Amino acid sequence: MAGLRSAPSTAPSMAFFRSAAAFCTPLKRRRETLRPGNSSSSCCSSSPVSRGASMPPALPEAGRPGGCCTQGCGTLSPLSHSKQSPRCMHPPAGAGEGGKAGCGTPKNPRSACGTPRFFLHSSGSLRMTPPPLPPPLPPSILPSFCPSSPPRKGNPFPAGSMEGVEAYGFSAAMSGAFLVSSLLFAAVNRRLREPYMDEVFHVPQAQAYCQGRFLQWDPMITTLPGLYLLSVGVVKPAAWLFGWTGAIVCSTGMLRFINLLFSAGNFYLLYLLLLKIHQKNKAVSGFQRILSSLTLAIFPTLYFFTFLYYTDPGSVFFTLFAYLMCLYGNHKASALLGFCGFMFRQTNIVWTVFCAGNVVAEKLNEAWKTELLKKKDEKISAMRGSFSDLIRVLKFLTEYLVSPKNLVTLVALTWPYIILVTAFFVFVFVNGGIVVGDRSSHEACLHFPQLFYFLSFTLFFSFPHLLTPTKISKFLLSLRKHPVRYGLITVISLFLVWKFTYVHKYLLADNRHYTFYVWRKIFQRHELVKYALVPAYIFAGWSFFDTLKTKPVFWTLMYFVCLLAVTVPQKLLEFRYFILPFLIYRLNIPFPSLYRQLLELAFYIVVNVVAFSLFLNKTFQWPNSVEVQRFMW
């Protein structure tokens, strides 16, 4: 045994790399041995210990029958720092006592490097008693240290993980976006130092909370105090930490900065959601995920309010965070985050129901697939089109939900959301309605054309996805195949436009919003225009749901119900109300080609440039006011 002493190390800088090679090599070979159909599992080989490595082949171990060297099933000593060839120090995992059995397939695949029999003492002699081994590394960690195969061609970043260049690319994109947003934030605050539009209500309320006057409330505010409470929780500790005093604490600029932080958080959440939702799509590259995240982060209607003290960025942040936790199965955290979103805007309770609906839809899809297999029918995605298919789905849904066993299962999975929704109904009962403060301007009604406005809004901002020659030709083909169906849809749409169109007083009176000009220049041009737009609504709706055809039928049904709940009761046409349903939709549609993604990003940049140019430079005044007015979403 004395002859096996290790020579003094002459190249200590190489010790780590040799140890790493000695650790990783057995893992690679064990994976190859355990791989089904792999017949090249022989231990005695003259090949190098690792693909592309410069280390010499391991020498046969003394006393081993046949001179077997345990490559692939033993472990090279990671403690030898000599320039000699590394020896096989461990017996194969499949060997018996004393290591007399030959090399074989490891019996314990969870063990990374077998059981050591010898170790190199600090004195330089080889001892028999091994030190205690650390626990085996989790399988999820091993591939990142010892990759078993080179990256796939065409997609160097595996779906569902952020590695290598993608991590650097995402960091660069997020840092660049935050830098540009910070510069724009400074420009907005230089031009607009005083509260503007709804900030006239939000900023004084937050400042009252900063001063500890939590019982003071402006009756004109219609949302819950989530934004103000969070602002105080961020600003007051920061002021104490940095020694800020006086007017700077809870100033308009500092309160607006809260939304800039929310914007950065939204960027990250959008990326994580795209990563999770499309994790099974191996064709999606890391660059495409980063590009889509950046595009949605600067979505014009949302991005504009990053620079004002509005509830929208925080509302989106907590709702997206709740959705992400729901997708990962952490439903208690999802419900808690849903409550935070509800504190920013009451209608966000609909997206809590959406998260619960995701859980229910998943169970329904499993049961539906089983039902179809029993009847030897086609898969779910094919069952979309005829009225009989819809009746069949609704019948199955009814039968599933009336089963006590199924109901118990669903309640056990969704109880955190049930508690939150129950608390919401208690709030509505005690408050006398969903709106706090001024209720006269936010009356609920059945405003069905709001759905048509949302579909048109989505068609405009997603035209690279929805308004394509292929989509148009497919729609015309569907129109020729099913004229009766589209005729019926047209009649129903015309009736809804005729009987359920409402015009809010703010829409006609406030010329600072773009919706004022949309209504004035389009809908008020002639009384028949609203009916003439029905064919465009039908195409927008068809294209909208055609892009969702890859989603399970019950997910689509659940999303549509939530879409109706969040849009139809709103009397006021306000583009901000469309932000969350649009983002949820956009996150779940398939990735388009790179060209269409770049076109979408360029379009959003142009719209943002125009919007901020108008806001900062194109000002005007009302005849009865000296205040400067600005155009905005």
C-alpha cells in the first residue's frame, strides 16, 4: 500500500479541475450505463475518461480479477494531485463484499459515485477507513455540473430553465429596460411635478397615510387602500434608512417611483410565466422568451401608468404573481397574493376565480380525456365547432360537478380561493356593493358591447398574431362552410349592440383620454357605425379564440367566463380595464415566428413614443381652467 502514496502536488491550480473531472466522469458513464438499450457498458476501456478530456485512461486496479478498472461504474479518486494516471479507487456499485465481483450495472442509481474503500490521508498514506460521505446530490442539481449530452442544436437553452447565455441575456434586457424607464421617469417628473388626473386623489391619500392618519379617506376614491399601505411600507423604512426628512418623504415623485419598481417586477413575472406556461414547447428559444417578456413589459396601456401614481402596475404585479403561484401548485400563496391584488382593485377577485378555475379545468381535462378514451373518440382539441359538441361538453361538465366525490376533491384543492371569494362576498354585503367611495360614477350594468371593444382592442395590439393573411383566409373559409352559424352570431351581436350599448358621462366629457376621440371620431360619426362594426367584431372574436385552440377546452371556457365577468359589468369604456385580460390571453397563445415577435415589439415601441410625445409636448388648456391638460390613455 505504501507504493500507492501520492506524490506532492506540483500544480495546485489544477487540483480543482482534476477533481471535477474525476467527479463528473462516473456520473456521465453511469447515465450511459443506465440508459435503456445501451450495450456499451464495459468497464475496461482504453478510451479517455471523458468526452473531449485530455486525461489518460485509468489503469487497472491491483488485485481486481481480469484487471477491470471500474470505469463507468467505479469512481476515480478525486484526492490524487499527482501527475500520474488516476487510479480506480472504488469498487463497482454492483460488486459484492470485498469487491470480488466484476463490474456491472449499478444497483443503486441514486448513488452518484459508489462506496469508497480507500482514502488519501493528509499524511500522504492510503488508509482503509473512509470518512463519512455527504448525502447524494439531488438529480436536479447533477445535470448542471455534469451534463450528459451537449446542448440541443437550434435551442441552447432547455425549456423550463434559465441557463447560460439566456440568463445573461435576460439580465441585460431587464437592466436595459429599467435604465430606459428610469430616464423616462426623470423626464416625466421634470415636466410634471404636480399630481395629474387621478393622482389628485391618490397622492394626498398616500401622504395622509405617511403621516399616520389612517382613518382619513377621500370619498372620491373608489378602490381599496392597498396601494397606499404598500407605499407607506416601502417609503417610510427607506426614509429612515437613508435619513430622508421633510417634503421628499412621500412626495409625488417618490410615490411614482413605487410603480417603477412594480414595472421591473412585472417584467420578471412575465418571463417566469412564459417559462412555465410554455415549458413543454422545446422549440421555443431563450431569446424568444426574453423578447416576449420585454414586449409585454412595455405593453403601451400598462407601461404608460408606470410613470404615474396609479393602481395599475401594482394590480398587475400581484395578479400575475398569484397566477404564477397557482401554476406551480402553491395555492395558499396564490390566494394570499390574490388578496393583495384585490386590495389594489376589487375586480381582481375575478382573477382569483380564474386561478381556482385553472385547478378545476385541469381536473376536468383529465376526466374528459378518460371519457373520450372510453368512447374511442377524438382528442379534446378536435371537439370545437358544432353546437352538438358544446352541448356534449356542458352535459359532461354538469355530470362531473354534481358528483359528491368530485366536489370534495375540487374543494380540497381550491379551499384557499374559496375562503378568499367568500370573504369578498361578505365585503360586498357589508359595503353594499363592490365600489367604495363615489359609486355614482361606477354603476354596474350589462354592457355586452364591452366584450366587442375588448376584442377590437386585442386585435389592434396583437395584429401580428391575429391579423395575418392566413387568419383572414381561414376565417373566410369558415364563413363559407358555416353561413347559418355566422348569420345567427351576427343577429345576436346586432341585438346586443342595439339594446345594451351604454355611454358613460366621462366618455363624452373628458377630452384628455384617447377613448374620447375613439368614440367621437368613430362611433359618433353616424348612428349606424356601431352596427356596421359588427362584422369586424366577429372576425376579431374568431381570430381571438382561434389562437387559443391549443389550450384545453375547459381552460378556454373558464377564461371566457372570467373575461365576461371583468368586462361586461363596466359601464365606462376605459382601456385600463383591458390590461389584465389581455396579458393573460397573450401569455397563453403559442409563440409566433421571430419576425412577428420583432414586429410586435417595434409596434409597441412606436405607440409608446407617440403616447409619451403627446403627453409631454402636446399640452392644452380648458377655457374655464388655468391648469395644463395632457393627452393620456
